[in-house]
Amino acid sequence: MTAIELKKLLIHRIAEINDVSFLNALKTILDSKTQPHTLTLTAEQRYEIIESKKEIEQGLFIEQIELDKEFNKWVSAK
């Protein structure tokens, strides 16, 4: 079945449904797939991102592999 055929079938099947709760559930599913997901950040979150980028540019970070090694040392020392 092609995408177009499947869409037509679903449209006809949905048109026959009168259960408002079920239709709302379908709408929620469809909305999650069709609406662009825009993340809204607070001023504080934007500031933290900018500061983090600056720290990365200055080399003020640790690679994940090194962090894992330090963590494993810390855990085994307990």
C-alpha cells in the first residue's frame, strides 16, 4: 500500500469515528508529528548556553572518556 492509499484509507476510517475522546487522542498523535518543535528558553538558559560555548572555546571542558575514567576512580575509591 502506498502512502497516498494509506492516507485515503485513514481519512475515510477517521470520518466514520464519532468518539470525541478517541479523535482527540488521534489529534494529539498527529500534532506531535506535524507541528515543529520549537524550544523556548528563558533568559537564564540562553545565558548559560552562551557562557558554556565560551568555556568550550577556551578549552575549559573535559572529554567524556576522561570524565568516565575519573568517575570510575572515584567510585572504586569508596
